[in-house]
Amino acid sequence: MRCISTKRYGVVLIALGVTLGVSVRPAVPQTLIFSVDPASPTPLCGDAFVAGPQLVVPAVQFGLLPAGDNVDALSGGNDLFDDNTPLLFSVDRVTIGAPGTPINADAAPEMHDAHGTIYETRPPNSHAPVVTGLTLGLAPGFFGDDVDAVGEPVFFSIDRTSVTSLVRGADFAGHVLVTDGTNLSVWAAGFQMGLQPGDDIDALLLLNVKNSEMDAGGDVALFSLDPFSPSTTTGGQGGQVSPADVLMTRFDGTFHVYRHASQLGLQSDDNVDALHVLAGAIPTASGWGLVILALTLLTGAKVFFARRTVTTTSAS
Ligand SMILES: [Ca+2]
Ligand SMILES: [Ca+2]
Ligand SMILES: [Ca+2]
């Protein structure tokens, strides 16, 4: 009987381990919400779509103009991540990618499909396409559609060419904006993220921890900048980060590089223009998952040896 019990515990523990392992790699949903860039044939770049492309959020529901604005970053504000979390990203239409990477192969002149593709990067050096432009129903080729934002349509940013900034007399491109479904407001200003005037946030992951307001030092975001931003090496004003770097801020007036361009399989003058993380991407196997698994194993071992002791005592 004890042997059967041991096998049962073994099966349960292995099943738990497998379950925890599977949770590290959630399936990519077919309902990813995305936007495209202004040069894309799919209208309009201020709208948000799902595969089809099918319109799900028109620009006016972001508080933007019906046309003339470009949403270039999206986040639901509930993006959980840690140092080992797989990140989804996309690149712009002139990105080349590091030699030998899938991005480089997709960006080759005979393909020119990298900018319509969503990739997954896993530390330390794994990169793979997970959603193609074809799957999303987008136009292929250099003059095809460029995915320039992926995420839930709550927190967002607009690009430096957007007319709303001109109309309102304020540069919104370097701010994190939020919509209530009708109007937009600034949720976090660029300077609260360590950005300079003229910087343009072009990708966003946001974890809004406590409440609807921005909490300096409590909330956290991953983001990227466009290639014309003064803070970038390509901006011509002495900037230090690549437009393909993933940056991190806790809204304390500073940011640092979270992952370098090379860690995403990109070159320093490439550009990441969309970031996303899948729900369930953490706990990771190296993080909470292992902690839970270890506690489960410990508990199982305790129960087993307790029963064995009781059985042995009863038999003696
Ligand atoms: Ca867009
Ligand atoms: Ca922006
Ligand atoms: Ca960028």
C-alpha cells in the first residue's frame, strides 16, 4: 500500500511541476489588440484592431481625433513581469536585426515582413516569431503594415507627428496617456520617467500597482523610445540609449536599460516599436513557480513520511 501511495504522490507532484512549467509559456491569444503605423495601408493608425484586421477601438475612444493621430504604444496597466519574463515585441520597417536572428531573416529584402511580425524574446538569447502579419490579416512587404503597438487599450502614447499635440498646444508623444473611453489625460509625464523634451515613447508595458493614479516609486513600466528622441543615440543630441533598448522606470524621474538591443536580437540602430507581455507569463520557473514547486514537494514529503511513521508505528 505504501508503494501505491508513493506513486500517487509522485504522479501528483510531477503533474504539479508540469502544470507550473506550462504556466511559463502561455499560448499567444488570437485576440491581441494592436495598432499600425502611419505609413501602413491599413487605416487608421490611431485605431486599435484585432486580427482581420477588425476595428475594436476607434481613435475617438482614446480621446484622439478621428484621423491625424497615431497611437504608438498600448498597455492595460496590469503587465506583470520580472527579470526572466518572456517579452513580446515588434520592430519598425527599417529594422535589420542582428545577423543570424529570425528578425534579420524576416527583414531581408526578399521578405520585408519583420515589422508586421510579433516576436518573443526570452533571456538570455532566444528570439522567435509568435504572430505573423499574415495571421493578423496585415499587408506584407516593405510598404505593408507595421505593427507599432500591442496591448489593452487603456494606457497609451501617441507619436511625434500626431495632430492632437498641435491642437492642444502640448507635446504628448513622451507622456503616458490614459483614456476613460471618451477623453484622454496625462497619467505620467515624460519628466517623471526621466525623459527629455522631444522624447517619444513608442512602446509600453505598465504595471499600475495600487490605484488609478500614478505612484512614483511604486508603479513600474518598461518602454522604448523612437529613433528621433534626444535621449537616443540616433537622435543626434548626445543620447545614450538605443531606440531598440527596452527601458525601465519606476516613475521616480529616472530610467535605466532593462534589456539592451542585442538581448532582443537587434542592432543598436534598430527600433523596437511595440512591447507586450502575456497574462500568465509569470510566475516563472526560476521565480515564484520554483518557490511554489519547492513548497509543494516539501509538503508532499512531510505528508509521506508522517504517514510512513504512523504505518510503521501501527505495524510494530
Ligand atoms: Ca499606431
Ligand atoms: Ca509616443
Ligand atoms: Ca523604440
